[in-house]
Amino acid sequence: MALSHRAKASACLASTFPSQTHPGDLSIMKTSRSLTFAWAVLTAFLSTAPGSSSAASFPLGQLLVSDSSTIYLVDPASATSNRVVTGLTGLRDVVYNPVSRSAFATQGTNIVQISAGDAGYSVAPFVSGIAGLQCLAVDAFGQVYFHQQDFVQHKLWRAGLDGSATALTAAAFFVPRHMAFSKDYSKLFVFETPNNDVRIVSFPSLAITTLASGLDFPPGGDSDALGNVYVLEDFGIGRISKITSAGARTTYAQLPWMEFTSGDDLEYDAPSGTIYATAFGGSTGGLHELRPDLTSRWLMPFGSGFFGGLSLIRPGAPVISSQPVAVVTTPGASATFSVGAAAGGATFQWRFNGRNIPGATGATFTIPHAGFTDAGMYSVIVVSAGGAALSSEAALSVFDLSVNPVVTLAGPIGAHYRIEYRLGMEPGGAWQPLTNVTATTNPYLFVDQTTPPPPNRFYRAVLIP
């Protein structure tokens, strides 16, 4: 149900949302009887700045900030803010999703989705009945990650854009306060209190490791494009620490307003190197901007009841315009993969069987002398200021063509062929079907991998309409 909206004024709409369940939520039901949450009356107020039109949006480069009842839209350039949604209860975290072009927020034991349209901002239930709900994060595909309490520990869950949720880990986290993806989306950083550490969930293995421990109540953090993590530490210290990918920790900045940073978030703007962070209460409570030269600006003050959910509205992930294609080569010959991406200033990371290849950071990747151990699946992660996109996998096949017969097909990419064979060319002999192939390159090499290699086999390719 879309909430009404009026320019230059606030509009109130009381709505009763029906209870919802999702197919992937069945395992949540085992630990929480409140999965089918009866959405009682949800009252929301929507407003815009004076003089604005009624159409709502999430402008790039601006920030979403939440307190316990209101979500604000903050423009760092002008240090002005507008209310997006207010009148809610139990708000905690907020995150922008560039794939769905909407925001998600935690509200008690539920996740709600905030959408923008011509009629204003609207609020709708997304996933409900999550016991001990903590933290939100969004990956390159727009999937929403959250933590659910299981006795004392928390499990990591992932919800698709349809709201169906799946548990990814066992109960392995103790009071997670915030989480953020690395800029290439290969790692999810989880900031825990009172364990006072930073944990890493690696993808796709879902292996859990510890990056750093012994921190002073780290309520939130984020990473830069090089994999360094910037984390808030408060309760007496009041600083932002920088942690390298190897776990080495140094003080990045220490300013008076950082002493009370028990809000839920810190955002690192990778293109500019600017950090945005929230401070809780005190005379300097609110949203702050820390520039690369370590000068800071107080963007928006808040009262002592501010919780500090924060999300930078980034553009969507880059679009891959041409995918890597399969390569067939011989031992000692070269093999080259390439990718095309519509993204300015993009960086690349090639992978072999799901693991990053050190130094393979260009739009093309060449193996100068391929060997049998190089055979496998290759893909690339394209990273831009707005996120990352993962290409499809392309196979590298390495054959000794002096042993395995090869058929060379010269024709358009995408053409379909039926490969046929016969054992001799005597009159009256019949062609036998071997397999069907689709040309992914021009020319395309088909290798007969029959074991042992057949003697005296003749081949032909028949174009399939």
C-alpha cells in the first residue's frame, strides 16, 4: 500500500498491513513463533522540503539517516536535510539498495522497504518476525543480509528481492552491531560488541574469520577500495581506526565528537575518501563528515535519542556489456579473456575457480603459457563507485591437439552446429551424430574428447537452423 504524500506539508495515513510469510522463511519459523507477524496499524508521515515537487527520489551522493522514528535524507553539499518517513516506531538501521532503488530499514523484529515514486515515499513490509533482528547490508545483486538471534548468538540470513529468506551461517556472531560489504563484495565485515572485534564472512565459501579483536566497542565501520577497514571506537577512546587487510590497526583520526559514536554506522565514500559517521548524544551529537585531510564538518545535529542508522546513496553496480568467452588452447600457447563494462573508472579483478588471481586487474587477462593446471573456470569482478558486478564464468580448456582431434568451425558467433563423424570415407558409409555445439568464438575449435582418442575418425559440421 502506498502512503499518501503532499508537498509543503505532512500527510498521515494509518494502514493495516496483512500478515506475511515467505517460502524461504520456514526455518525462521522454527525459532520464532512471530514469523507471521500481524502488522498492526502503521502510521507514517511523509514530508519534503518547502518548494519541492511531490515526486520522491533517492538522489545519488546523499545520505539516509535514521533515528528511532524518522528517516532523513541529508545532502552533504548543502548540509540540509528533509524527512522521508516519520511516525514509525523502533527504527534502528537503514540501508539503500541501488538494485531496487529503494531503502530498507529495521523496525523492531521486522524489515520494511521504503520506495520513492511520483506520489511520494511509501512503506511496505519486507520480512517480518525476526527475533533479535540486527544489522542490514546489501550485496551487488540487491539481496538483503541481516542477523537473527538464536539464543545468545546470531545467524546471518539473506533475503532475495521477493522477501524470501535463507539462513547462510550457524549461530556464529555475538551481538553484531553493524555490517558492510567490501567494495568488491567478496567479504562481509561484521562489527561485534561486546566481543569488540571485526569478523569477516568470505564469499562464496561463507568461511568466517576474525580480522581484528580487542577494539573499544566498535559500533560500525566500512571499507575502502583497497580493502582497508575504517571502524569507530568509543566509550572513552573516541577515534576512527584503520585496519589493513592483514589486521594491522592504527589510529586514522581522533576528534572530540568521536567519543560518543555509539550510533550504528560509518560510511566510506570510495571515490572521494570522505567518511560520514554518527555521534550519539552530547553537545556534538549527530551526523559528521570527515574529509581526507582529516578536517571535519558537523552536517546535522540530533538529540540524545538518536540511534544513528546511516547509508550513503551510491549508484548501482556497473553493467557488463560483453561477457568473457570460453577459450580452447594447447599446452604452452597463450589464452586471453576479456570483459566489457559500462562504468567509468572501473577496476577489475579476475578469478580462477572462484578465487582472486593476484595482479589480474585489467579488462583483459592473458595466460602467456597455458598448462593443464590452468584449465578451469574464469570470471571477473568489475568494481565502480556504485558497487560491483560479477561476470559469467568462461572455461579454459587445454588439450594436446596432437592427440585429440580438432574441428575448426569458421562462422558467426552464436551459430549452432551438429558435429557428425564416420570411421572411413568408403562409398555408402553413414555419418553418425556426435554432439551439438554453439560457436562462442570465430573461429570455434571443437575438440573430440573421446577417451581413448579414436583412430581414423572423419568429421563434418552441419549448420542447425
